[in-house]
Amino acid sequence: SLLAACAPPPVPTPAAAPTATSLPTYDGPLAPEPIAGPHFESLTYGIQAFLWWSPDARTFDLEMIRLMNFTHVKQIFAWEDIQPRPDVWDWSRADEVVAEVLYRERQLVARLDHPPAWAIVDPATRADGVPFNVEAYAAFCGALAARYKDRIAAYQVWNEPNLQREWAGHAPNAAGYVRLLGACYTAIKAADPA
């Protein structure tokens, strides 16, 4: 018995790593249930998600967002991914993201930024100081709003335009951002008034 008392404790067997088949799927009940209670019924909360590149991660992340009872999901709709060239449009991933967010009964907030290389200009060549082709950006905003009319709850026009890294490496320009915001707002409202 003295030897048994001095023996090291047994080493626990590691749990098996989760597999793709153990993740929540669309068909069948999921546990646990979403967080609920009277304090959640009148509140809405949003969360930024990165749903673009991996369908498996998108499914898992949106299910976790649903279970945490977030009502709104903000996702980047990168202009450079949807319109890589002036005459080329690729809606495939955007369609998947919109469909999956709506399937999970969440509200979508679309963040519109990340200009394609072809749309970046020298702000010194523009009277408004915007380092992007404003007219092309407005066309992108309008096309996206028309395609997803009544399926996007809100739009974030650009991200952190007060930072040089978000303004194509140029000094931020408040008047230029207002010009960009106005052009995108007008295009969105024309395509999706609600």
C-alpha cells in the first residue's frame, strides 16, 4: 500500500479532437438553446464576423452567434472581392453569406470598403481629396443594395476613414469621406429605400 500511495496519478486519456461531423448542422435539434430571458427580449446586439472564405467556419460561427443571441452580424463585403475589375462582378461568396445569415435568422450589417487596385487614385488629382474613384464606389454600393434589397438591415460605409491605413495610405480627409459617404448613401437609398 505504501508503493501505491507513492505512485504517480493516472494520466487522463485526451479527448478526441472535434471533427467536422461533430459540428452543428442544419437538420436536427441543437443544444444548448439560445440565451433567453426578459432582459434580452427588447435588446439587440451585434457582432463582427469573418464569414467570407470558409463555408465550414461560416456555418459554425453563425450557429455560435445564434446561440449567443446576437441579433446583428456585421460582415465585410470587400469591393475588391466582388468587383476585382471594372467589368467583372463575382457575387458567389456574397450570395452564400447573405443566404446563411438569413437562414440563421440574424440581421446583416454590410461593411463596404476594401477598394480594388483599379479604383485607387492619387487624391491630389481630385478636388475632393478622396483616394478612390467615388463614382465607381457609388456604383458598387448601389449594385450591392439592389442585389440584396430587403435582405441587408444596415450598411457601414467604409471603416475607420480617420486612419491612414484605411484611406489607401493617404492622410485622412473628413470632407473627402463625407463625399464618399454621400455618394454611397444616395446609391443605396435609390436601390433599397428601406
